Amino acid sequence: MSREVSLRLLSDAKRANNITWEDEDTDKSLTSILLQGMAWLDARIGADTDYETEGVPKALLLDYTRYARAEARHRFENDYLSDLLALGLQADIERMIPDDPEPGEDTDLQ
């Protein structure tokens, strides 16, 4: 999947990293980190994930940018393992449930 970084997401990442100045090189670097983070998180979660909507995936991506800029990516997975596992399990469950169940089809996981 080819991804793009929206101006809103870039702005949110700049805010999360306390970047208050305008600089094209900084924007390019942060955009690259965001794209790398999306790919890395999607691989761990096991699904293409929405990073535009407020929630855990977006928060993790913004935290990933902070770790990457601090050259501490190697610590990120360990520090956020429980969140990554929870999102992976959620993605697995969503894959198990059909998008459009047939009328009368039971989709409860009980």
C-alpha cells in the first residue's frame, strides 16, 4: 500500500516533537519518519492502519516519531509492546468477522 502523509498528520507530529519552526528539511525528515513508522507499525499490527483518526494507532505513530528523532527506535517496541499486541489481536479479530454477514448469520465470538 502506498502511503502519503497529510499536512494535518505532519502538523500533529511536529507538535508532538515540539517542533515550532518552519523548515523544509525538517518537514522532509519527519515525513520520512512518519512513513517508516506507518510501515513498521502496520507490519507489527498485521493490518493497514488508520493513523489520521485520533486513537491508539495515531498516538503510537506520534510516539514512534519521538523515539526515531531521539535515535531510540530500538527501545520503542519493548516500551510499547502491550499496545502493539493489543492492536494486533484487534486486527486478527476484525479479520475473523465478515464485513457483511448473511442475514441470520451469528457473528458473536462467544
